Amino acid sequence: MRLRNFTLGAILMLALVGGKVMAQTSENSPRTSIELEHGAHRLGKRTDPMMERWRDYGLGQFIHWGVYSITAGKWEGKDYPGASSWIRSWSEMPGEDYDQLYKQFDPERFDPKAWAKQAKSMGAKYMIITAKHHDGFCLWPSEFTDYDIASTPYEKDLIGPMVEAYEAEGIDVYLYFSVMDWNHPGFRTELKTSEDREAYEEFKTFTRNQILELLERYPSTKGLWFDGTWDAAWKEQAGFADKLEAEMREMIPGIIIGSRFRPDDYGNRHFDSNGDLMGDYEQGWERKLPKTIEDVKGNDWDCVMTVPENQWGYHYDWKGHVKTSFELVEMLVKSVSLNGNFVLNFGPDRYGEFRNEERQLFKEIGDWMDVNQEAIYACGYLDWEKQDWGYYTKDRETGKIYMVVFNMPINGALRVKTPGKVQLDKVYELKDPSKVFTPEEIHQNEFFIHYSTEKASNSPFVIVIESSSMDAEGGKTYQKAKT
Ligand code: H79
């Protein structure tokens, strides 16, 4: 007993010392709340038009491009085993050598209009471009460093033409910015001495200047996608980061900034010390997906995904498993079914060209989207029990329900269970609306939709359900079945 009390006391002490007093949200104990100056400034989702627009995207394109594309993941004949954009941190490649690469950066085949057309053909509604990655190299001519595109043989701005070309195709542009910067002399991962602190103050000023410079140069930017904010030094910057985020929001009203930018008063990231999301959406699903709706805690979120296991920038050799368009489409649909956006990454080469595997994905995903996009855009979660054949999505405006089928049962019978009494008025195939199904009621609130297995599709397909007893709000009008 004494031991237990001691253990409990020690845990409590540790929790307090660590400043990690977590919120209690169980039904019995009321939510505890600690005073935070720089915690979440909003509870719940944003409901303004810019955020609604973000929520409707479904599919995005990520692009990692920079001087790391020159190394293509190898140095002096040796393959770097990690993500090629981290090669500068590899003991086999001296930092000084990496920092000279920009002198060779001359992407002469860069064709922003062709990039934008390709992204559109895939069905991407937004694009995130690495304006500055961890190495510190800037794809725009920056007033605040010479380590930028203006110092390369290419000389010309890369960001401006991309913004123009993508927007001309109706694709919104977001700028990726790594706070971590291996090129800036003031950057530190930890602040151990007063010299560190002094140097870091300069780095903070530089970071602020660059971020505001980007927003001033590219005012149609819809959002910033921050990265490289996990270091101890940055986790001490709650006040600075909070103020800077407010400045960004003032410069571009409605701008979208995820949860990976600022820490709270205790250095907690993404979720503050009360467990509330900081920023407009959860930016923590990197190369992974949530499993259930509970995992996303009622928040907006995005998933950024690589095609191979972990390559963002160009690597000459994609080792290991390379995801197929089937797998990627499944991830896209799963994301939408759980109220998230799916952002697929591409890494063009040093000349500005996409590798063949990526071109094939543009085509294959695009072909699928051409037929099935209605089940993606403006769609989200439906609270019907998930079935093994695939995923439901639901159009937030029209209330139409989509069954996206990935695993066809051998007998062709697709089970549908509804949480209450629901009228399935019209059930038909999205690709061919003349193909209408008459659901068989097998129990109360449980049906089979019989799909002909003879004409089995070789790609995931969609069945639409129109239901008059549903409203656009998510079926609030259900009547509970009597039991
Ligand atoms: O831009 C891509 C990556 O470079 C970047 N995000 C995507 C979009 C990224 N790389 N790693 N991370 C994000 C997560 C951070 C991992 C870390 Fe570590 C673990 C940082 C510190 C501990 C691994 C180990 C990297 C440094 C030490």
C-alpha cells in the first residue's frame, strides 16, 4: 500500500515536473485545464470558407525538390540508405561538399505548366512545394540568404512560376517550410549556453523574415506546411512562434497552418498540455494513416505519403516495396472516409523531370479519379459500420453515400448495415448509373447489395446510395430501431 502511494506520488511529481499535465476527458472525471498562454486558441474545427475549401480537397500533391535531387541518394558511388533529402546528415558525405551542390543546380527541363497539368490530370486539388527543406536551400530568391536559387546557374525563381501555373489549373498552392535549417550559422537543436541563445536569436529573426517574405512574395498562398520543429531549441519558443503565427494570419486572412508549427508553454507539440489541437488541422499523420474515426479526435487532418517506404526527394534507386496505384487509391479513400486529406509525394530529378514510376501513377490514379472523383471531393465520414468490402464516404453537401469497393466477396453480396431505419431509395453504380441494384433486406437495418461477380471489376469501383431519410447533416433523422 505504501509502495503504491509512493509510486503514485512519484508519477504525479514526474508529470508536474515535466509540465505534462494531461487533460482528463473521461465521462466521470471533468476535464482538467491548465492555464496556457500559448496553447490552442480555438476548440473544434474551423468553419470558415477557406477551411471548408481545404476540407473538400480530398487529394493533394506534395513535391520535394531541391539540391538533394542532384545527389539522387548517392555520394562517391555509395548509396545513402535514408531519405535522399537527409543525405547532408550522413557521415559519408561532408557537409562542405553538400553545401557546394547548388552551384550545379540548373533544372533546365523544369516546366511548371506541364507539372500543373499532370497534377490536375491526377485529380490533385492542392499542391505543397518545398520552398525550403532542412538543408536551408531556398527555391525562391531570398533577400535574407545567398543560399538560394538566385545563386545557382539557373538563377530564376522557381516558386512564382509554380504558383502561377498551378493556380491557372485551379490547384491551390501551399508552401512547405522547414524551420530546421542546416545552413544557417545560428541554427541550434539545443540551447546549452548563452552563446547558443544569442546565435539562436539571430536564427529566429532570419526565420521570421523568410516566412513573412514568402507570404509577401506569394500572397495567393493558401497555407504553410511547416516541418523541422521537433528540436529542443524550438520547443522553447512558444511565445515567439505564437506571435509569428498571428502575424502570418494577419498577412493572409484565412491562411491554413497545421499543428506542426508552434509548441505550447510547456514545449508540447501538435496537442497542447490540455490535449487540444494547436493549428487548423492535425499534421501528424506522416506516412501513416489513422485506423478509426476515434483516432482523429474530431479534428481535420492530412496524411502525407511517400511512394516507396521513405523517399521524399529524388533517389535514383527506389529500394524495397514501392506502392501501387491500387494501394495509394485505397489510402486516399480511407483518408476521406475518416475526414482527412491524402497528399501524395513526388520527387522530381535535378533537371525538373518526374521519374517513370511517378508518371505512371499520375496516369493510373488520374484514370481512377476521372470515373470516381465524386466519391472523393467534398466527401467525408459516414457513421455506418465499416464493412470488409471497403469504405463509405459521404458528400457533405448532397448527402449522397458512396460505397468504394476494394474487396469483392466471392458471392458478390455486399453487406450494408445502417445504424437506424434508413430508406435506401436508389442504389446504382457510379460508373454506369443505369446499373441499378435492388437491396435485399436480410434483417432490420441490414441489407445485401448483390453485385454480379461475372463482370467483376479489375479496379476499385463505387456504388452510390441515395437515401431520402438522410439529411446533409449526417443522418440526424434516423429513427432508432426498437429492440
Ligand atoms: O520532408 C520530409 C522529411 O524530411 C520530414 N518530413 C517529411 C515531409 C521529416 N523527416 N523526419 N521527420 C520528418 C520526423 C523527425 C524525425 C526525428 Fe530524428 C526523430 C527527428 C529527431 C528524431 C531522425 C532521427 C531524424 C533525426 C534524428
